[in-house]
Amino acid sequence: MIKENGNISIDTENIFPIIKKWLYSDKDIFIREVISNACDAISKFQRLVSLGEANNNGDDIYKVTVSVNKEKKTLKFIDNGIGMTEEEVKKYINQVAFSGATDFMEKYKDKMDEGKDIIGHFGLGFYSTFMVSTKVQIDTQSYKEGAESVRWECSGGTEYEIAPSEERKTRGTTITLFIDDESTEFLEEYKVREIIKKYCSFLPTEIYLEDENKPKEEPKYETKKNEDGTEYQELVEPEAPKPLNDTNPLWVKAPKDCTDEEYKDFYRKVFMDFNEPLFWIHLNVDYPFNLKGILYFPKLTHEFEATEGQVKLYNNQVFVADNIKEVIPEFLLLLKGTIDCPDLPLNVSRSFLQNDKEVSKISNHIVKKVADKLVDLFKNSREEFNKFWPDIQIFIKYGCLRDPKFYDKIKEIVIFKNLKGEFVTLKDYLEANKEKHENKVFYANDEKQQSQYIKMFKEYDLDAVILDCSLDDHFISFLEMHEAGVKFNRIDSDISDTLGSKTDENDETAKALNKEIEELFKTSLGDKIKNLSVEGLKNEETPALILVSEESRRMAQMSKMYAKSGMSFPGMFDEEKTLVINNNNAIIKKLLEVYKDDGKKDEVKFICEHILDLAKIANKELDASEMDEFIKRNNQLLSKVILL
């Protein structure tokens, strides 16, 4: 070989500054690119060996070694793959964006097994090395008989030098980076290890890391004891280095070949989460695109954890990024998992998806598989599904809100816990209660706060569902839009129509009594409550309770939401409350008698205000000023009692 100098063939002037600044979003990606190319070179050689077009001379141990030398400021990537001839170096290195992998695959496309694609078909990966280097050196030896070893050097301009290599005399390639002063972090062994773990944990070739500045461990003698207690010296070899990656990740296996324990171990290893996942979905698709992966439904300690999902996207076992919304719909990002899809149309930096209709197809397929798994679990393992519901409901409801097509697939399996603690579908609930309140769904969103209303419903043999998910306010509005005629009402929003507690219109005595009670409270309370109603409740212990109109409550809630964003409508959307007075209660009956005594109007007013506050507390907490008045009145009440 004759030493040669030349210029790299490029179509864009000053491309290296552009590469350094714009090609990659993170500088550390160069390690991923070079290691991926090394694995690619090994995959090519293995393919040629399997086709009988190359001989490995009995050397079937393939590996990539990354070598750090802080003193010399070099970072080396060494493989025993296919190597390159001088002509191939000129073709694949000197012509920017001409992908060797693409050329190779074109030649052998009819002989490639399914699922055995070559990793490095992105063209510009090698040039990412110039982001951190003052000079890049390649020493390579082709697998071809009689091929000379080659050295290629470039210092970041368009000029290069090719000469014979004295360093590489065996098949494969060594890439040496001379790290610049701004990138010395990549000379730290721990840093390089961290990056390899991040991007290359599942590449198909074993990856080793060594620090050239650390002294190599030598065999040494250790003192051992025989069974009789006598000592002897035994030569102990140093522990063999271990690869940093798992070359056969669980998702590449067929689901039938994976055990539950393997799924759990993989989850713990990848996500460092030692809580067992609830269940998982193993994706394994070969047509119309290649897609493999595992999605886990994590066990949530609290709802806020639902925002901390992590779905890792891979391309031929090369890590690309976390939580790519173009491939994984936003609501699926509440899960944890790995998705490997070689068919993704990535850009040259392998970091971002190009717009492509295939991406949409892949995304839709993933949603379908998730929906199918949930439906299957509901139909065939209902007890398990019910047990998982508290953890998975936020994911399912969020999915319905974000993707109506997802709702169409799983709407029959959305369940609710009722007052009996049973899980029922919307259809089950409506069917069971159609004679009592057709198409109305009563719900409680705070079992403790609304315990009085729940007790009342049970007394009337009525049912309600428990809505304790943070998304439920939005979800019930969504259901009302998609399920014709269905209307959700909170358990404190209606009594008369549901409980049939209205006074008989023909009972003139009762009507007169109710009118007196209503006048008593209107006179005593004034404008403290706008709406009054007198009912006869089964529970005689309760003097009064508050009802809140469902429509006004939702409008008030919406008004508060707008207020947070700077839009305010003070007083326009206040909750419409009704004080329902129980004419069966002994206190109310006695109060009516006292009211007729003109000398006790103040005492009556005092008791009416106290009854109103008790009703408010049963419905929700009093505001600060109301609470002050309530405490003051309680103290007065205690004084009156103690002085009797």
C-alpha cells in the first residue's frame, strides 16, 4: 500500500462544524454510534461465515472492547468483525452519509433471516466521534485473504491520510479517539461505563470496558485449608471480566419461552423497581412490521406515580430514547417497558422520528395489543382484573380521554366499585337500577365526607358507585358524551325524586306543616341559604342536609379551573345549594313549637344556624369565616347547657 492523502467527499461545505453542533442532541451518543457500528461489523462477518463466504478460523468469540486511557487522552473501540480493505475505507469513510450497512444489506437481502437486520444503517454515525475528538484514527484489517491492514487518520477537517497500519494485524477494526480538552469527562472509566449501560445494555454482541491506566490483576497464591486443618497454597486466577450488556434481552424471546420469574427479574433489572409489576404484555410482531417489546403495568403506591412511567425505545436493540410519543401514545407512557422496532424511520442522529405513516401504524398496533390484553384479562381472569383495577384505572381512564378509539375497544370492561364493594360495569349498574332511576348513575367521590348520604342510600336500598380517581370528574363527562342518555349525579345532588320523599299533594295537613317549617328557617336564616325544601326522611336522627345541584357544582369547578389560568368569573358559577329539612326529626318538631313562642325568636335563630352549619359540615368543610362562627356558636351552646 502506498501512503495517500486526500479530501473527504462531501456535498455540504464545512460539514464537520455542523456535525459537532447540530447532528446530535447529546454528545455522549457518539459512544452508542461507534459501538453500534462495531456490533454491525461483527454481525456482517457472522452472516458471511454462516453463508460460507468467510472463515473465522475457529475463532467464534465475538466481542467489542472499549478501552480508556486517561493519561494518553485516548478512547479506543476494538472489534473483531468484518474489517475493511483500503477500497472500503475510501468508500465508506471518505464519502459522508454513504452507509456501508445499506450497501451490505442490498447485496445480501435475499439471504437475510427475518429479524436479523444489520444495526448500523444510518450513515453518519461514525462522524459523531468528531464532536469530542481532535483526531480520529482507524486501524482495520479485512477478513479477505491477502488484504493489507489500513490506517485512516483525520483531524476534523476534510483532509485525511491513509497508510498501512502497524497496529492492526488481525481481522477487525480499532477506532482511536484523541479526546479534546472540552470532552475529558469521556476519559473517566465510570462515565463511559454509565453511557454504555444507558445506550448499549442489550446490543447483540458482548461489550467489555477496560482502563489501560489500571494495573492488570495477576494470578496470586491464597492460603487454603485441608479438611484436617493443614494449610496449603493455591494459585487463584483473577476473576474474568464480565460484559456490560445482556446480548439476549427477554423481549427477543418468544412469549411461550418466558417464565413469570424471568419477566419480573427483567423488570427489576431494567427499571430498578423492586415492587412486582401487576402484569405485562409481550409484543411479538413480524408482519406487517417488525416489533418486539414488553409493557409492564406497575404497582402504584399513589396516583402521582402514574406520571413517572418509562417506556424505552430501541432500534435493533440500540437504545434510542425514553418516552417517544410518536410511537408510544401519551397515555401508554404511564407504563414501564421496552419497545424494539427496527422499522422506525429515524433521522440521521438516530434520536428523532421522521414523519412517516408507518409510525402511526406501529402506534395503533401497540394500542390494539394493550386493549386486547385488558379485554382478555377481564374475560378470563375477572378476579385478577378486579384486584388490579385500583392501580390500572387511572391508566385506562386517561387512555379513554386521550384516545376515543381506545375507549371503543375497552368500554365494556370499564368497571366501578359500588356501595356493596362489588365491581360492576356501567351496563351492569344501569340494568340493576333501571326501575329506580333509569339512566342515572349516582356516585360518591369521598366516602368519609359523604358517609351520611351513603347511609341514606343504603336505607332506601339504592346503589351508587365510588369515584375516587383524580380523573373521574373529566371521565364522567366523557362517558356522558359517549353513552346516550346516561347522566352522572353525585350522591348529594338529589333526594326527592330518587327517594320519593316528597309530601303527598293531597295531604293538606302535612303541606301546612311543611310550609310552617319552611317559613321558620327562611325567617331565621335570611340570605344564608337561598333554597329550602322540607322532606320526610327515613333517618329521623338527621335534622337537615345539604344538596348541591350537579350542574352548578360542575360549572363552579370549571370556573375555579379557569381562575387558575387567569380567567375569573366571580359569583357567576357558584354552587347551587338546597337545605333539605327533615320533618321527621324530633329537633325540627320541637323547634316548630318553640318558634310559636314570640319570646324565643333569638334561640330559634341560633338553633337554625347551627343546623345549617351541621348540614354544611356533613357535605363538605366550612370555610374559615363559617368555621369561626360555628366554633363561637358551639361555645355559646355549651354555656347555655351548663347553666341550665
